[in-house]
Amino acid sequence: MRRVLNQFGLMLGVVFLVSCVSDIPPSRIGDYVSAERQADGDAFTRIDQRPLQAGFVVVSDTAAPGAAPNLPDEALLRLGEGLQRDLGRAIPVVLTEMISADRIKPQPHGDWSQFAELGRQRGLEYLAVVVASSTEQEYPMTFFLGLATHAQPGFRRDNWSLLEFALLDLKHNRILMQAEGRGWATLDRPSAPGIDQWYPAIYLRPQDERRIWPPSYGVRRIRSGSCPLSKRPSGWY
């Protein structure tokens, strides 16, 4: 069991190190669950239930100053589905259902009662929570079309994203596990329309310079960066 937890922590740690070692965006999970409820390091290993059954909530946080706009519903759903699948592979927890986070709000020092009430309504003793946040900046940029020398003015948008994970024991009011991962990506888009064969284009940085073409301008902005907890692209689709 300790080996499994160590592998999970290593996976998150590696993504954190290669993605963007910074405090941008700032940590947000403290406004949802207080660090004072952190359990002993081996509390998770002492639970008899295997695999552990838990509900799953993804919170799209936009409360911090300078935060990027809220994730669209489709993006949040796709992010949650990917995390639900990949987290279930990484740790001995079965995420039985995705639960709406509509009533989950940030509070100074966190508000445990809103998660406890959610668990009571659903008959859950454990709840997995992911808080997703990001910040963006956009600035003018000159792009070259294909391998030609024709320059086209446009804009580049940088996005720094953060996913923070916590596994809550609602029966004993404690946090069993926490982890985080960060990602960075850029979206390049020219000012002139009709250059679909080259732009808009997304780059996952700095560890992955592959170019990703979203299907259209209208749906391109879902989220940038690599999805740190599941190691799958999230970004603009």
C-alpha cells in the first residue's frame, strides 16, 4: 500500500517539477478545506475498506485575483471524467460518482460543513475533491504561416493551471491525502481569419512542444496546460 501511495506522489511530483515550478496561480484549496484537518501520514493505510469508495467533486475556482474565467460545463465534465479514470488507476480508490460542485463556495480558511452536507445527502463517508484554477495573460505576437516567410500579426495567450487534490474522510472530519500538479500552455491565434490550416495552435510547455489544433475558434478555450493530476491534455480543445 505504501508503495502505491509513493508512486502516486511521485507521479504528481514529477509533473509539478517539469511543468512550471512557481506559485502562479496561487494555491486555492485552503479556501475549501483547512490544512488543520490533515490526518497523520499513515491514516490512509489504516483504513480497512479496499478499494475505498468515494464520491468525486471537481471545483472550478475563479475567486482569486487575476483568475482566468470559469471553465465551460463541457470542459469541466471532460476534465472530471479524465481525472476520475486516471486517479482510480493511481490510488486504491473507486470514485463512484461525479457530484455537482454548484453549492461549493470558497471561504476564508475553508468550510468543511459544505462537504459534510454533500456527503450526508449522498450517503458518502469519503469524498475526493479537485480544485482547478488558472491564470492567463495575452499579448501581441507575430506568427509565420507554415514554412513561408509571410508574417501575420496576432496574439499569444499564456495559461498557467493548477489542480489540487484532497481525499476527505467525512466520518472522522479529516484529510487523508493531498497532492497538486501544475501546467503551462500557450494559445497562438492570428488577427486575420481563415488561416485554419496553421492557427489557432496550442503548445503544452515547457516539456512538450507538440502543436495541437483545436477544432474551431469557438470552442478553443477550455483550459491550457497539461492536466497535472491525470497527465492528459486539458487546454483549449
